[in-house]
Amino acid sequence: MPTRTYYFPSDFLHVEAILQAEIGEVPDATFAFFRDAGIAPILSAGNLPLLMGISPKIFHSIYQKKSKHYRSFKLRKRDGSFREIETPRTYLKVIQWWILDNILSKIYPRSCVFGFVRGRSAVDNAIYHSGSSHLLNMDIRNFFNSISQNSVERAFSGLGYDDKVGKALAELCCYNGRVPQGAPTSPAIANLILQDFDRQVEELAESSGIKYSRYADDLTFSSSDFIKPSFVQQIKSAVENHGFQVKDEKTRFSGSGNRMEITGVIINEVLQPTRTWRKSARAKIHKIRSSNQLKRKDFYFLTGINSMPAQFPQSQQILNLAKEAKSIIDERAMMVVGIGEPKILPNSLTLRQAEALAALAPNLTNEQVAIKMGVSLDSLKKRLQIAYKKVGVDNRLAAYHWAKENL
């Protein structure tokens, strides 16, 4: 099973060579179109297994019974309701990674789009509106699930692919006739589908002296002047004309005298995360400081906090949190398996057994883990077998989650 790093180089000359060898002489003009577009050349749906290095039987299995290749679960949202997550299993996820890396990520959204775009972030989205006196926030309801498989087919065909290729790509990226929330391709597909919407709304906003940005389903508008309520109706009409609905209960006006928040970032005077987030981070750092052991997940949390001053250089509270996080890292990083020499290992694990558990990852096979650790496959299996018994798990996924929680 190929991993994500298998899909290189990015100029697609290797893909052209594969197709030339498989189907014979292909006119250069055919490839020239895809070169100009910067996307992978796919001449027929039958080429897909070959280009991705995946068995045609797996493709057939996915087409025949897609439910076997998805795992569904619910996540509780802040308002108490639940969000349905449908995430692909390994084989389908690798296929979707290929589509993301070689097609979707090559299509760059407009400059007003900040969500799921390489080199842009939620903080960049907030900075884009900083200095404004008036703010309007709107949300799109049921964002991903509102995108139909038919619209995804049309989007792929619109890139220049044959209709059958567009249909096959859409089939691989959709579930139950729509875009699933949890697939790696879904955010980029949403950005592709909303290209015309973003252009229309940006032009509409500019004509009223208003700045517009979108981060996934969050629409933000800002201005130095008051934003009239009638503008909301114009945006609602644009949203509905593109097959979506506005979440009315999330529509919010704010001014410089109120808390002006954009995608979790406050932009009033000093750019910084919300007070709720800062309070939660402070409490978590205190809990980590009070613990006898620094866990791997805690180490990564502290590392993230330590890097935040680069994004929020004027926030004294973030600077203080980063200083405290760095202090704990400097004092106790050696306790984390794989980072330094551990002082405490749970469940009577040896260092080698703990290192084997810590190296597990859902997208890596045992063979790949063994290569990564520089040990033989038999040696790795023996360490894991004993480690599983010590920590009370009976499968690889459970061991991975245990290690993520405890090492």
C-alpha cells in the first residue's frame, strides 16, 4: 500500500510516461492542456488504479460497497449538538490523498479564501480585517453535506477532465451522494465548488465598500462604515442561489465597542485568541505543570503554545503563556518517549517497547515503522506483542490511541 509521499514529483512527467507506456502514443497536445492547467493528466477512468499504484480490485470494492470504506462517528459541538463525521479508511484515504495532492491542491482559490489553503490560516483571515470599525459574521448551514455528488462531477469536468473521469473522481470523493465531512478532499472540493460564489460575493461587497473573506463555512465582512442590515439579505440571496442556506442564528453584527471576533481571533485592539481559549490554555498548562509525568500529547500542546507569539506578537497574555510552556518543555521534555531519556514509563514498559508504541501511526504499516526505527520487522513485532499485553490492548489501533494518551 503506497503512502502519501509516494506521489511525487509534482510536474507529472512520470504520469505522462506511465500513460505512454500503457496506452501507446498519446499526442503531446493532450498532455499540454493538463500541463498548462497544472493538474494530473487522467485520460480515462480506467487509468486511475494504474496512476495511483492501487489494485483495480480495491477500486471495484469501493464502488460496490462504499460503506465498508468509511468510519462514521459523532463529535459534540460547543452548542451541545453533534456533528456527524464520516472519515475514509486507509485504502480510500490514500486514493483521496492522491486526488487532493495531484488535482485539488493545484487549484488555488481567490485571495479572499483563507480556509484549507496552503500558506493561509485563521489568523491571516483575522489580520485581513484588522483595523475595521464594523464587522458582520455569517455561517453557511450544513456546509459539506449541502454539496451534492453531481456538483462535484461538474466541478471535475470543469477542470477539463472527460465526463467519465469526472464521475469516477466524484465517486471516490463522495459518500451517500454528497461530500462527507471527514474526507481529506472535502475542504478543497468545497473551495473549488464555491469559486463563482466567492467571486460574486467579493464583487458585491466591494461595490458597497466592504471587505469579504471566507474560512470554510464562515463568511466575514468588515468596513470602516456601518454595515446595513439590507446587506445581509443580499448575501443570503447569493448563498441560496448557489444551493446553500445561511445559519440565521449565527449572523452577528459587531462594532469597535463590542468584541470583534473572526474565526476564534479577537481583532479589537490587540490581535489574540478569545478569552475563553486563553483561560482554557492557562488551565491546561497549570494541569500539565502539576502532573508527575509529561505525556507526548502534552509536549506537542506546549510546543504549539510556545510557537504562538509569532502569530500574536502584541498579546502579552500569549507571550506569558509561551514563556510558561517553554519553561515546562526545558525542564521536562526528557520524560517524553522519543524526545529524550524517559524517567517514568507506565505499565512496566521497557524503553524499546515504549518507543515501538510511540512510533505507531494509522498511515504506517509495521514494515514502515520498523524501517523508521532501524530495527527488523520480527524485532518490532516481538516488542509490540509484549507491549500490547502490558498496556491491555489487543489491536494496533487501540495501541496507537493508548500511546497517544500515555506516552
